[in-house]
Amino acid sequence: MTALTGIDLPPGSPGGSVELLRDLYLGPDAPIAAEVFMLGSGGEPGGPVLLDVAGKQLDGPGFWSYVDALAAALRDRFDPAGFAAVHWQHLSFGATPALLRAFPDHPRIALVHGTDLLFAANHPTQHEVLREAASAADAVVVPTSAMADLLRAVTPVAPKRIVHVPWGIPDRLLHSPPDRSGPRDGFRVLYAGRLTAEKGAAELIAELTGLPGVTVCVAAPEHEFAALPVDTSEVEYLGWFDRPSLWQAFARHDLLVVPSTTLEAFGLVAVEAQACGLPVAYQPVPGLTEVLGDSAARVEKLADTVQHLAKDPSALADLRAAGLRNAARFPLSRTASELDALTAEVRR
């Protein structure tokens, strides 16, 4: 049973939704059989089909012109008889309404990633898209109950159509994590991910820079790091890693900090870090508290938490063991199996 899915972003775009798309649907070991598209030209074997559609925007009449062009490109490229269902990777943005217009008769499952709800709150056109998509979806998948609560606050969705399927991390990472036995130079604190305001990275840097014996390290897109509104002269900027390189970076650090200030859809980076044996400290926001719970250190005052853990190897060891147990709860194979079962159900 094959699905059609995609995101209207270029293949190299950062973000958890793109990483999950790759994990679930792309590559020879992808657990869900699917046709996958993204934006761009050319393409590589094993990668997504790239659609060269211009004019992407978020609001106004130009957005709908872009959606129509993307829908036409989808109809031209994909045979409706070649897939059994459509998986929307957001409830807003351009790919979802384009898929709905291109293939209105296929069963459809929407996966909520969080950014779609945030953009719908700030862009009237995206709110319109989200309401239409939530109404048209046969099932709406959320990775946490916190996401279900936010979804219902943004738009009416019948509870029976909301399905909880936790995101997952590659099984190979759970079975063969990177070696952590290399030498350490001081206490290395890592931030990894996007640097949008709600992620709290600027506050992390301001609070931790200059702590004795602590090195603050950031793995993030270069243009976002350059735009941070704080002094980063003492920060060790690592660049933006592909997944295997990020896992190796986890093995070279002592603590991952997730300082998000608002709801997180799931927290894939934190769970991947735990699978690599890297202890995690986090701001207790909805989503993260559900996924991480007591397997990670909840932050009240960040500097105090980091200084305490830097001086207490036994506390770090306890967090490492708890993190490994927690990560084992979220294999990607489970996510794929539950999505496959849900797809079969909506096709009946």
C-alpha cells in the first residue's frame, strides 16, 4: 500500500517535519512505501521528486495562485492510480491544499507538526487553510496530547478524528548509538536546532556564556546563528549537521539543553540525544513534559542546573540511563506501523 506525501520545501531545509519525512518515507530502508515530493529541480536517486513551482508565499491571493500551480504540477507528475492514500505533512502551508485539490477522492491523513498551528495563529490565509484541511481530513495525527489540545483551540475537530501517534527515531540509532568514549575538554553544553525566537537559544547563550569550565556549543543553520541578538563571540558554532553527523556530535558533548519557551510538538532532537547517551535538560513546556517527563532535568534556573550537573557525575549518569530508557519507547518502526494501520483503516 503506497501513500503520496510531501512538503513544499527544498530537500535541504532544516526542521523536524523534514527529518521525519525522510525517516518515514525516503531511502531504501524507509518503513512506509510512498511517493514523496518536495520543491526544486533535478533530483537524486532515492530522494524526493522535485517539483519546480515558483511563487510560494503565506498570505493573500498570491498564495492561492501558488497552490493552484503546485496542484497542477502534482497532477502532471503523479498517477492517481499509483497510490492508495494521501498523507498531508501539515494542516497548513501550500502542499496540503494543493494535494486536496489535485487528488480530492483519495483517503487523507494529516500529520500535525506544530509549525502549521503556529503559522495559522499569525497568518489569516494559513488559518483558512488549516480549517479547511482539518475539516477534510479523514484522520488528524498528533504526536502528543498537548498538540491535540492546541489543535482543538485553533479549530474545531471531532475528537474521534484525532489520533495520537508518537513520532519516532530510527531504530538503527537505538540499536547502534555512537561511541561516547572519546576525551572531554571541560563541560560541553549543546544547543541543536532552529534558532527561531520561541526556541530560547538567545536566552541560553546569554545565561551560560562565561560560566567557569562550561563551553556553550550551537549546531544550527548559519544564517540563523549570525542573526542572533546576543554576543556569540564565546560560543563554539558547529555548523548545521546532517543526522549522522549530529548523532556523532551528541557523543562529544555532556549535556543537551532544550530551552523552548512555548509548546513543542514532540522534541525529536531531545529523544535522539537521549538515544546517543547524552543527558538532556529542558524547559518544562507542553509537549516536552509529556515526551521527556523525569527522564531529563527540568530547568528552573538554567545556569544553576548546568553548574549543578557539571559538578555531579552521578546525576549525569542517572540522567543518561533514564534517557536511554525513554528513547527506547519511541522507535520509528512503531510510528510507521501505527500510520500504516491508520491508513488501512481510513481506506475501508
